[in-house]
Amino acid sequence: MGLTFQWEEEALEYESFASMGMAFSTPQTEEVGAFLLNKKESLDLDGPPSLSGPLLVKGKLSIGAGGLGAMAGDAVVLDFTNQDLLDVQVEILKYMESRQA
């Protein structure tokens, strides 16, 4: 499993990606003012992680998570779901924001 962090020069806007079917939100992401930069139909939050899992976006920050061992059948990775990865991403975002306060 792996996490990536990326800072963009400009904030990524939900509306631009949602109009192309590339973004959606959940109550959990809305709670922290973020969204998922994924096609909703291709990201099963209850399913096992794939190589490219949830990509959580808030402003200029993107936090990606993927099951790097999933393609090889890594049993440890397969014990997690995409929702588990999203839970971790949201907690990291909350922690990062608390450090800026």
C-alpha cells in the first residue's frame, strides 16, 4: 500500500472535474471540504484497493492511496478496502490542517 502527496500550483476545482464525470464526493469527504478525483463507477469504496485507489483533493493538495501489492495478490493489502484507504487519507488531511492552525 502506498500514499502520495502532491501540491498543485492552483487549486483543483470540483466543478471542472465533476462536469466530466471525473469527481464525486461522499458525506465523509464533504465533511472536510474535499472531493474524490475518481470516476465514481470505477472506484468501489467497499472493494479491495487497486493500483490506483482513492485520490482525495482539497484545494491545492492531493492525497493519493493505492494498493501497490494488490496486483500481486498481497494478502495484507487485500485485507483492506478503498474505504479503509479513504479513512486514512481523511485523517491525514485533518492532521495536516490542525498543524497549520
